[in-house]
Amino acid sequence: MHSDIYFAKRNGTLYTGKICNPYKGEPTAAQTAQRTKFTTARANAKTALADASQRAAYLTAFKSQRKYRDFNGYVFAMEYAKL
């Protein structure tokens, strides 16, 4: 069960908010597909971070780019792009 409260961190400040009109119906086929893709990418990123050689390769690539500030977020984005 999820809460109607969300947390967001922007520029080092933590904000909270409340979802005003949460959707209560069953997820559509597109939503289910998106969730599956996200879950798969998350699992692939976790596996890649656990493997020392893949982690080293990702770390080298992470240090040479400027778009992502968080290493874990970078690895997730790269794995997500493969799907």
C-alpha cells in the first residue's frame, strides 16, 4: 500500500507534497509494460553494479560525462536505454 505523500529533493532541499487525485483503477496495458520495463532495468543495473568489471566500465564512462551527477542513476539510465 502506497501513501499519498511524496518526497522530492531539489538542489539539496527536501520537499514533501500530497498527491491530490490519485488514480485508483487497474493499470492499463501500457502502464503494466512500463512498470515491467522499469523493474527489468532496475534488476539489470543491480546486477551490473555487483559485477566488478561492469562496475569499473560504467565508472569510467560515468566520469567522462556531465549529464548525470549520481553514479547509480547513470547505471540505471544506461540499462534502461538498452531495453
